[in-house]
Amino acid sequence: MALLPIIVAPDPRLKIRAEPVEQVDDELRLILDDMLETMYEAPGIGLAGPQVGVLKRLIVVDVRDDGEEDGKANPYRMANPEIIDVSEEDRVHDEGCLSFPDQYAEVERPDAICVRYLDEQNVSRELRADGLLATCIQHEIDHLDGILFVDHITALKRKMILRKLTKIKKQAERELA
Ligand code: GNR
Ligand code: NI
């Protein structure tokens, strides 16, 4: 088990489309476990391969039994996740992202989805999700397509968030120099 460094925006590596995996083998199971460990430590409720420099269609999610703060752990490891159905109804959530530390914005997405994926045993599964779990899975699949939550908000808000992060990154570089 290992913690993986999380890439912070703006970074061209977050804008690349990730490649599908052929099958979930021992090597990918180890990466999925490292991603979960990294996500819990952050802490976050989801993590996508590209955020840790893995350009494969891998995501992990745990919103802890319906988003209750002290709910039981309920981790999902997904390879090649695909949304195969969405509800007509939308929901708005104040989203954050581990690649955008301390930045939040309201994003509207379908309230419920059906997602097809390969689980950690390389078995094809379908999951119906709604609420926070549905929001999080959509946010993670976006990462696999190089799409970030700020791509769903107004250009002005996006500019403000990216300007803040650029400033913070430059400051950190100066402190290291
Ligand atoms: O930890 C996270 N919280 C979150 C909150 C609302 C909507 C989406 C998310 S995902 C985010 C972790 C992350 O950046 N995943 O890519
Ligand atoms: Ni994210």
C-alpha cells in the first residue's frame, strides 16, 4: 500500500483522455488499493487515475453509506466505468476536487445514473446510484475524459478559481526555491 501524490490544477496531465484497461489484473488491483488509500488520507470521497498520474480508466469512490458522516465504509473500485442511463431530473451539488484544494462551486448533473463497470474481480457490473454517489461517479468519469468540475461552471468563476490556484502554486515554488 502506498500514498500517491495528487496532481493540482492547472496541469496539462488533468486534461488528457485516459485509456481503457484490458482487464483488471493484480497490477491494477494494487493501483486501485493505492488510490483508495490516497483518497481516504486526503480525505476525499472519490479519486480518478489521472489525478495520480495513472492515465487509465480507473476510479474509486466511497461516499460512506449515503453520505452520513459516520456511515460505514462502502468503497467501489471501478475500471472502464460507463454511464448507460441518466435520470431526467437533475441535482445541484457544491462540488470540490482534490486537484483544486479549497475551491468549491455548484454543479448541476443528473440526479440518478446507471453505471456499467468492471469490478476488482474483472466482473462486469451495473450500479444504479443517486444523490451524492451519482454526483461523485459522474465527477470521476469526467476526470477520465479530461473534464474538470470547473468546466461545468461559468468562464468567470473558472478563471477566478484557476487564478487562485496558479497563485498558490507559484508561492509554493518560491518557498521551495
Ligand atoms: O472529495 C471529493 N468531494 C466531492 C464533493 C462533491 C462532488 C464531488 C466530489 S469528488 C472529490 C474528490 C475528487 O476530486 N475526485 O475526483
Ligand atoms: Ni476531482
